[in-house]
Amino acid sequence: MRIPRIYQATANPWVVGAQIELEADAANHVGRVLRMSAGQQLELFNGDGSNYAATITEATKRAVQVKIDAVTTNVSESAVHIHLAQGISRGDRMDFVLQKSVELGVAEITPLFTERCGVKLSGERLLKKQQQWQKIVIAACEQSGRSRVPMVHTPVSFSQWLQQLPSGLRLTLDPYAQKPLRDLAEQPQQLTLFIGPEGGLSEQEVVSASEHGFLPVRLGPRILRTETAALTALSIIQYQFGDLA
């Protein structure tokens, strides 16, 4: 039986022997959903890159306490630091991209409002959406075995984002680009992948991306949906430069 993995944020790493009381959401999942009891095993992680083997010492429907038994380094992170800048899409497509991109090893995610983005969010609704996306990312880490949690940055407009770009190789997808993604020869340590929304990028956005050092690359002869394009590109990047065999 697979040992459940549970995320709990903390300011400091845990040590062997430490007694930890799980936060409300985690306790509810362990006590009510999984119906686990004292003596059973868990694996905790807090975002510091380590796995913490733990034993439940007390479990009720409202509270769960565990003891840390061992600490091991998690080696599941990719050698390529990938920052995914994703044009925000409608419905559950954005949720799907975030979940699967975490499984594929992205390190950071910035949701972008572009000219053809059909989603309007601001104020409290935007904050709640960002928090929801971060929870999706945490759940994907629990499922996929990662112990570093990718940050979902505050969604910004494309023009704002261009003023705060990360360093490293910058790629954007263009079905009419001369260079296919597979022909990249450079081994990047940091890479930013910019994906447009369902409606694609405007001509001005394409020009602006080029002016800020983004290299247009194509994936193949067919035009892919935004969620398909993001995950296909991430898979190719991890196969060529990362840790997908």
C-alpha cells in the first residue's frame, strides 16, 4: 500500500523525534478522508526538498499528531529550472495545465493576462483564484512525489511581466517558426516557457516577446490547444535537457 504524502508548511525544517500537529486541512484529509489511525505511517514534506517519514501518534476527526521518524533528501527535482508563463485560459483548462506541469517538473508558474485572454479577474476574486491554483500545485506535488512546491506567482498582464523577466533561455511557441523545439542545442540551467491562451497571441505580443529575447520554436505540423502545447513542450524540454528518459 502506498504511504500517503501530506504537505504542511513550516518556517523551519523538522528534526527526527519532533512532534507535529497537522494543520486543519491536512488533519481532515488524514482523519476523515483516509480514516487513518495511530500507528500508521505518513510521509510529510514542507517545501524544503526533504521527505519526512512519520508515524501517527494520535488521530481524531479534528486533530492529527505525528512523530518524525526519518529525514531523507528528495531527488525528484529536474536539473532544468523551468518557469512556465501561461496565458490564462477558461474553465478547468488552466487547472489542468498547472496540475500536469507540476508533474512534469516546472519550478515556477506565472499566470498571464494577454490581449486575447477571455478570463477577467481582479481584486478578491483574483486572490482566491491564485490561492486555488496554489492548492492544485500542492496536491500535484503530493501525488507526483515532489518535495519542492512550485510558486504560483500573482497573475499579471503580459506587458507588466515583460518588465520583470527571469534570466536564462526564453522560449515561446509559434506553429510557423523556422526552428523546431527538438533542434535546440543549448543546455539551459534556467528556462522560461511562454504559452499563449486559447486565442493565441496578438501580433504586437509576438513582436514584444521577440524584442525581449524570446526565441520562437514550433512543435510540429499541427496547431495544438493551449493546454496541449504547454504539456507537449514541457515533455520535450525535460526529455532533451531534464530528467525524462
